[in-house]
Amino acid sequence: MKKGFTLIELLVVVLIIGILSAIALPQYTKAVEKARATEAVQNISALQKAIDVYVLENGYPSSGITRFLGNNATGVLDIDITAGMNCSVRGGDECSNKHFAYYALCTATYCQVSACRLANGNNACLDSDYELELIKNKSTDVWNKTCYYWDDRDTEFICKGLEPLGFTRGSCC
């Protein structure tokens, strides 16, 4: 009598592993994307706080735009999140890493910090999956947080997950 598994038994085991993988892989992908979004939230929150300090010390620009990231930066913040980033994106106004492009600026009436999720190998926000945006109007002196997602992409779960952190969902396009 030979010992071993029959072909049917092996096929059943492979089928069960395939079914379990099909269930687990999408959940794993979502968990990884949530972790990336959390990193972006931490970066833009650090930029937000640094811009608050900058505005307290220097005030809003009287004219023009003060850029805080990229090769065209005209204002210096007390933090630097650009280590390991490409800062020649979008004419030198953004810095990007493998997953996000960031920009931060102030004008005479508002300050803005954004992080957009890079898609399709882009190194700029042209075809992003979703974007996290913080805007502080000079008149209200309050940061408004918005997470924009695109209707044709499966990224609404990211924006929904950021609601406890004060982000509102904004559908785009």
C-alpha cells in the first residue's frame, strides 16, 4: 500500500488556500493603505503646527505666496519632513516620496497644507487616488481638514476612516 495524497485531496487543499487568500488579500491591502494614510496625516499635522508657529512669529505674507516645501521654498519652518524626498516636483513647489506628494504654503489670506496619494507611478498630484488638505483662513484662524476621494476609485474608505480625526469627506470628479 502506497502512502501519499490523492490528486483530489491536493486540489481541495489548493482550493481552500486560494479561497482564504482571496478573502485575506483585499483586507491586507486596505490595512496597508490605511497605514500609509496615517503617515501622511502625521506629516501634514507636523507641517500644520510648524506653519502655526511660523505665522505667529512672522505673520501672514503681506503679498505673494510663501512656499515651505520644494526647491522654491521661500519660508523656513522649524521642521523638515523632506529627508529622502524628491523636492523638484511640480516646478519645485512640492516634495514627494514613494507614496505621497506634499505641498505647504501661505498667502495673505490663508495657509494650506496638502498631501496627495500618488498613483500610477506619477511623482506629482496629477492622477492621485485621494488628497488630504488642511486650509486655515486668516479670518477664522481655524484649520479645516478635508479628505478628497475620487468617485471612480476604491478610496472612500480612507476618507471615512479619517473622520474621527476631524476630516470631512469631499467627493471629487
